[in-house]
Amino acid sequence: MRDFHELKVWDRSHALALAVYKATLRFPRVELVGLTSQMRRSSASIPTNIAEGCGRDAKGDLKRFLTIAKGSASELEYQLLLAKDLGYLPAPEYGQLAEETTEIKRMLTRFAQKVC
């Protein structure tokens, strides 16, 4: 069992989730149950799965939850692109969020490789 608070990848993914929540505050109200909700869930799923994996006793469980977190990051990558293309997310903000999402995916991959 690990303390997820000590992991840089958890810290960065938590900050990303906060940034996504903040960015989606400006989305049209009609998107509240659509894209806004999906982006918030996928962004929050990244640190959530890291935390859950750290709470498990088996290394294999941790690796599985890191894989799920990476899948959520991939979902977010597309949702960010969709939000930009729909005009909900300015290009500079999209670039920052997309770049951070990509880096978190790399970090998750490296961490999963070190676990097993």
C-alpha cells in the first residue's frame, strides 16, 4: 500500500482535474449533462484511480488501476479537442490542458513499468 499524496503523477492529475472543472464553468449550460459532465468525470477519474490503486495490496492491482487512469486521460484528450473544435475552449487553454494530459499519460506509463 502506498500513500498517493506522495506521488507527483497524482498531484499533477489532481491539478489537471481542478483546471478542467474551472475551464468547464464557461461552457454553455446546454452542455452541463453532456460534454461538461464527461470532461469532469474523466479528469477526476485519473487521480481517483491512482488513489484507489495505491490503496490496494497487490502490485498487479495498482498496475491495473494505473491503466484505467491512462484510459481516462485518453478520453480527456479527445474531449478537450472536441471542446476546442466546438469553440468552448480557447486554443491556448486547450494547448495547455492537452499538453498536461499527454505528460500525465507518459508519467502513468513510466510508473506502471516501475511497479512490476
